[in-house]
Amino acid sequence: MNPQGLDLGWLDVCLRCADLAASLDFYKKLGFEKVEGDVAEGWVVVVNQSGRIGLFCDNFMGEEPFSLNFRGGNIPEIAKSLVNRAIEPDAEPKFVGESGGSIRLRDPDGNLVFIDGHDGEIRKVPPSDLNL
């Protein structure tokens, strides 16, 4: 946990891809391995050591060229902490179950920061140790 006490979970950098199969092939050539998703569904997640990249078709990313996606944190706790830190979400947070949901933020440059997860997804290990 960081000294500020806000555990966002692990980080995936998410990229919008015009040709998902070509992007997957490119990242595989760089040594990444597909660990989640399916090209036919329009998304995959690839991992190389501690680096995680989500590759998504337009229907998932909209007009965003990329986003930072934090996963595995407790969404209600994070939302409460953001209020205490005077950080306003880009949209109303959504909550599902005890710890799940999603929060959309924009950094000062307008970049999307997406925080999401679902009950049971909270992890306390670094991404390289995840057994996905």
C-alpha cells in the first residue's frame, strides 16, 4: 500500500486498436503473452513481466486513444477517498456489490483514468504474481 493509503489495484494501460489482431501480433512479437479476452469479442489483455496492456476495439474505447485502467481496488473506498482528496469524477461512480463498480476520472491534461473491479477481484499482490 502506498503511504497515502489509497490502493487503486494494479494498472493496465489500455489502447484503442484499429486492427486488434495486428496489434496482438505486434505485442506478442515484443514478448507479451495474451492472458485475458478474445479478439472475436474485441478485446485482449497482454502481459510482459509486470507490464499489462489492454487492447480494445473502438466500441470499448470510444474516442479515447488510450486510458489508464486501475483494477482490483475497493471501488466504494476509493470513491470515498477521492471525495476527501477533492478529486471529482468525470461521471457519477457506479457501485456493484460490496467492493465492485467503476469510477471515471480525468487528469489535468484530460487523459482518462478508469478505476474498476468487481467483488472478489481485490488483489494484494503485484501484477507479475497474478495467476490469470
